Amino acid sequence: MYQFLFLVLVAPMSLLGQGDSVNTRLLKEVGAQWPRDRKGKMTRAVMISMFNYHAALVRKDRRALSLTTSKELQYQHSNGWIETQEEQFRNMETGYLVYHRFQEDSVVVDIKHNKLATVRFKATIDVSLQGKRNTYHLYVEEDWRRQSGNSNHWLIFARRATKLTP
């Protein structure tokens, strides 16, 4: 339990500023120390899917995005704008929306039941919209659904974000 709290609360802070491999290092730590019970395994699978999804946004990796997003995706930005899966693909390909860095902090995974999970976290997202670069500090809530027939494959189907006040 205490190792988990360390990873969620302290590890992201200690890894800040160490380049784009922050999520990779954190993922390795999480994988090495995660509980082995059923709920712990599901929580780990959701976190891996979440990290892979955010990394795919930064890498502009359409294949990875298609493996981690539901066709029914409703991705709500902090200004209320909602992107579908197809719009997200198109915006990435055209450069309309470019993610430069996506940093999660204080991640909490709530397994609703065997097929649904909600992930809540604070995020610092460095992004360009129509060529204008900005860094946003957000509170994010993502809903994930386990793909039928595959116990370790989770897809994001909804996301909401609000700006954090300084």
C-alpha cells in the first residue's frame, strides 16, 4: 500500500524535468511494484492503457491511438470543445492540435466493475492549437471500458477536463 502511494504521490514529482521518458520510467516502477490481486491487475492495465494513450498523443501515433480509443470517444477539453475519435485523428494529422508534452500527477484509478474504470489526475499539458502553443494545468477525468474478450485491453471512451486555479 505504501509503495503504491509513493508511486502515485512522490514518483511523478521526483521525475519532473527528466525529459520525455518520464512516463516510461514511471510505468516501469508501477509494473515492478504493483499488487498481484485481480483488482490490482485491472488497475495496472488501465494505467498502462492511459500512459500509452497520452504518449500516443505526443508521438502522433495513429495506430496506438486507434488501439486505445473507442470509436464512440467524446474527448472534452477544458474550454468545453468535444472531439470525437475521427476528429482527434484528423486534428493530429493536419497539425491543428499538436501535443508536445503530457504529464500526469496524482493519478487515482477507480474500478467501477470488471468492465468500467474512471481515472482522475492532475495534468500539465503542453499543446499547440492552430500553431499557438500553450501549457495547461488541468484536472482530468477519463472513463475507460474494458474491451470484450480481452481482460487487459482498455479503451478510453470519455474525457472531461477543467482548468486548475493557481
